[in-house]
Amino acid sequence: MARILITSALPYINGIKHLGNLAGSMLPADVWARFKRAQGHDVLYICATDEHGTPAELAAAAAGQDVRTYCDEQHEIQKAAGQAFGLSYDWFGRSSNPQNHRLTQHFAEALEKNGLIEERVDRMIYSIDDARFLPDRYVEGTCPHCGHVGARGDQCDNCGRLLDPTDLIDPYSSVSGSRNLEVRDTRHLYLLQTRIEPQIRAWVDGKTGWQTLAKSIAYKHLDEGL
């Protein structure tokens, strides 16, 4: 008997989940969990709502709620949806759990201790009227490639091109609609993944029993650059 941990992609807290989410990530993991349990293995199938990042803040603002209240309500809705679909989660948690905060801090401290975190100065759009820096999804404008109005600062949904906020034509804040924007310096922490590429590659090289597809996917990420 093996001990098997199974996870599926964490659904964003914003938006009611639908059949596409179910078929794309949750159902395949659920089928595999049931199969391995039926074989007699000790299986732990976990999932959670992803409550961090721009989507949570934007959705909460649109709902007229603070982020915590919005996430509390939406977590219960998504948990109930999973139960209604009959998904066999052993645990359906939240990315905002205190345990996750402690784990994140632990990993960040270990990475910094080993010289794998570096502070850099970036250029980022600042909204003078909102008195804040705007993450990519907080900036909208006209796509420079296809002319679509309403493209986000990370991607144009019309042509599918990946964008930076500074690429947009006539950008504006999706928070307030203000066009009183400017580019300012801001400091960010970077994870220096390229420094550990040799160790990861050696680890993958030494693995036996992996399916060919699994190894090819791992090498693809390494070859393209972490």
C-alpha cells in the first residue's frame, strides 16, 4: 500500500464554478483518487479556494464588500458546489488559512537564507487619484495589437496576446476609471529559480519509474528556462 497525495488546481475565489472547471481539473483528480482508493492505497485528496491576488480584490470591490467578507462567503459557496458535484475531497481548505501563512513564511526565510531571493526595482503604473500602484489586472486600455478596447494589463482577451500594463494604449485604472496615471519605480522580491536549475535537472535525471510524458514535461520547463 502506498501513501498518495492528490491535488487539483485551486479554483479562484471569484465566480461560481461551472462544468468547465469541473471537467478541466477537479473531476480528473477525483477519478484518480477514487481509483487509487479502490486499489487499497492510503489517499489524501485535497483542494482549496485561492483567495490571494488581484481577482479576489477586484471581485470584492465589485460586490461592495471587504475582501475577507467576500472570501468567507464565496468559500462556503464553492465548498457546497463541490459537495453537490459529489467530489470526494478529503479536505477542502483555503489559501488564507494561518497554516499556509506559516508555511509561506518558512519557505521564504529558507529561500532568502540560501541566497535565492533578490530585491529589484521595477517600473509599475501608479494611479495618482487612487493613491496606489496598480497590479496588471487593475489597468485596462486598448490592445496595441488588435485594437480591442478593454484589454487588461496582463492579457488581451480578444486576441490572446500577453501584455504588460505599459503596453496598453490610453490606459486607465479599473478601480476608479481614472486616466491620471504615471510610471514609477517600485521594489519587488524575485525568486531566482535559474540558480537551482542544475540541482532540479539532476534530481529529475535520477528519477526512475516515471512515465516518459512526466519526464518530458519536466525537461521542457527546464529547457525553456525557469
